[in-house]
Amino acid sequence: MKNRKLFAETEADLIVLGSRLTTSVTKPSGRVLNGKPRIASFLPAGPERRSRMETGARIKYHRIKQQLELSDLAADLLLPAELKKIELGEITPSPEVLKALCEKLKIPLNPIENPIGQELIEQFKEMLLHPQERIRIREHYYFILQHPLLNIDEEVELEYSIQLIRFFVITGDLDGAGEKIQELEKFKEFMNQEQYYLFHKYCGNHNYMIKNFDEALNLYLLAEKIAPSSVLPTECGDLYYSIAISAAQLHKNEVADKYSRMALAIYEEEFVPKRIVECHINLGITQQRLKNFKASLDHLKIALKIGKKLNINNLLYISEFNCSIFYYAHRDFNSSIHHMENCLNYIPDEYIADKLAAYCLLVKCCFEKQDYIGLQKWMKTGNNLVIDNNIDLNSPTNQKFSEAYYEFRCLQNLYEENYTAFEKDALKSLIPVLETDKNFHDLAYYYGHLGNVYLKLGKFKKSAIMLSEAQEALKKFNSFH
């Protein structure tokens, strides 16, 4: 489960979504920062695609959009083979044929200049730069949803469709994003370089969110190769960071470390505090896995220091969260509790899954310390959170909460010595998620508790199996990191 990785990715940490292709805080060209020249080029240069659709491409675009075969559109006008050559730009249609084709497709003879439609798209893209503002984003989406100027010319229409992938990912409609991606697959040839780049990057976003990290990484690396020459530094940094976190999920630690550092260099120059903090956190993760524990903690402390200096709640939240998990992994439970209690001061009320994950970690720390007063306190607080929110655990959009809830319920049953319920929840609900996520650290923890429970119940054979599973998970954790 995402919240319970050795280092957590949190609900606020929508790090793959903050594209800045058209909005930048780039400093004036040629400026020197800290004695170093400004970074001028980041991405490998790739072949540039068309800037606008030519006549043949426009005809083909609308033919495919209207689900017409070549023979359907060509009927009574020209041969299908001739139409194909027109669409490929190999021949130019006569004015009479072009007019007839456009009339049949019910499109204007020439592309429409649509500055208002383009401005609507730019506003939508700007809104999507702030994924944490989901309510405002949804309001803006419903405001422009039926606007006629978004569909009167193919350039704006295509751009809008690509941005909808991003919108659906941000708002949690991953099925909607998947359907939009599938719909746009047949229109890739009509995309300009920027659209083609963003399409692949947003496909990476979608795959990341559905935990298909291999495909996400491949798509991000492809996006790196096809990025337009006009890409801005912060957009480039965002792509590098997306590569880094995907590689981190796959435990490709050297790749994650390399791209985190590349992203960090850009964000420090462009001064994007949130991203600087996130880069240091990801470096903390990769250095931990590379067994450079001092370097890992140093990066996490830098992230926390920046958050405190800027006094930005979101930065303090993710920094304290990850510091807490670091100390928990190293069995410094007092420090872990200290940082997680600080973290709770900054978690937004709407991030219920993260709050519950925080309570789970506090409960585990108290278990290890045998601090039964603290254990009772955090159990009660977590239970009140669950009752007060009454969330549908079967909803796909609530998967993150349901995973945190199953862990909390396991801990609650363990605390109340309701061993039958603990066994059922652990084996049927929690452990399958931990195995899917390759979360060997927590697998060892819960297999160990199952082994101890079976020992208390006199089920010695089952106890031996579970304790053996715990040892195996611990070996995998140590070798995997």
C-alpha cells in the first residue's frame, strides 16, 4: 500500500502531476546564480513534429473522429486511393474536391482561428498546475464543459482532450483517464510536438497512479526523448522527478538517485520549494536503500529545514512524515513518534487516509515501546476518525483509505486481543496488499505478529510457518534495499 512503504508517498504528494510547460518561474535568460551559468539545455533534442495540421491531416482527423472509412468519405467524389494520398499530403485536392469533402464532413473549408478557445485551454492548463485544489479544478471543468469554442477547431479540441487525461488523473477518475487515453491513441499522428510529449507524459501519470510503475517509467523515458525544444526548465524538472519516483517504486535506486539529483539541480536554480523538498525526500529514500544511512537522514533533515524556514504546511507535512518513517525503520521509536505527532499538525483535514496511516505508525511505535497509554490514545483517535467519516471502503477512489483502514483494524484487533478477527483481516485484507506492493518491512512485522498469536493459541505448526514467512520477508527487505 502506498502509505506504508518504507518511505511514504502521501496524498498531498501528487508529484507526477505538476506540469509547467506553459507557466514558468524561469529567471531572465543568461542570469548567473551562485556563480554558475543558467542551465540552457536539459533534454536530448528529438525530431520536431508539425506545428499545425495540413489540409490532408485535417480531413483524416475528422474522418477518423466521425468513424468513417476511406470508402465512405470518398464515395461519389473520388477514389479511396486518391483520398488516401490527399490525407498523406502526397497530392493536393482541387478546390472543388476539397469543398465537397469538407461539406461531407461538415467542417469549415479552412482552419478556424480560435483565440478564445485557446485562452480557455490555457486557463484550464494553468488550473491543473495546482492539483491540490481539486474543488476549484472541478468547478472550472464543469464551467467550460459545454463551451462550444472547445470543439470548433481541431487544434483546440485535441489539446483539450489531452488535458482531460490530466484532469481525470488529478480528480481520481482513473477509469475516465484510461478511456480518454484509449480514445486518443488513434489521434497520435495529428499531435504537434508539445501535444505528443504531454500525451506520453500524462499516460505515464495514469500508469503511475494505477501502480503500473514499469509502464510509467517507460513512458516517462520516452517523453524525455520526444520533449519539444521549447520545454521549460521546471517542466523538465517535473519530468525528471517523475522518472525518479517511478524508478524508486521499482527499486531501481541508481536511476532514481540520478534523476532526483538532475531534478533537484533545476528546482534549486528555478527556486521551486515544494519540488526541492520532494527531491530531497526521494534522495533520502534512495540513499536509505543504498545503505547510505547518514546521507539518507541528511536529505530528510534538509527537506524538513526548508519546510520550517518557509513555514509551508504541505512541506512540513511530507517532511515530518518521512522523517518519522526513517526513525521507525531504525527502531528509534521516540524520534518517530515526535516527528509523526508534528506531522499531524500539518496534514489537511481532507487527507483522511494519510491521517489514518499516521495513527497506524504511532500505534506500532507504542506497541514496540509497550506504551499502553499512548497506544490507547492513538487507537481511540484513529477509531473516531473512521467512525466520523463513514467512507465506502468498496469505492475504487477510496482504495488508499481502505488499505490504511485494514491495517488500523488489524492493529485494533491485536490490541484488543481479538485474535480470530486479527487473523482474518491480516491474511485476507492486509497481507495481500503488502505482497503486491512488495512491502517486505511490514510483511515481516505482520507475519511475526501472526506467528506470536498462533503460539499463544497453541497452533504451533501455523506459528512456525508464519515466523518462517516473517524471516523470509525480512531477508527480502534487506536484500531488496
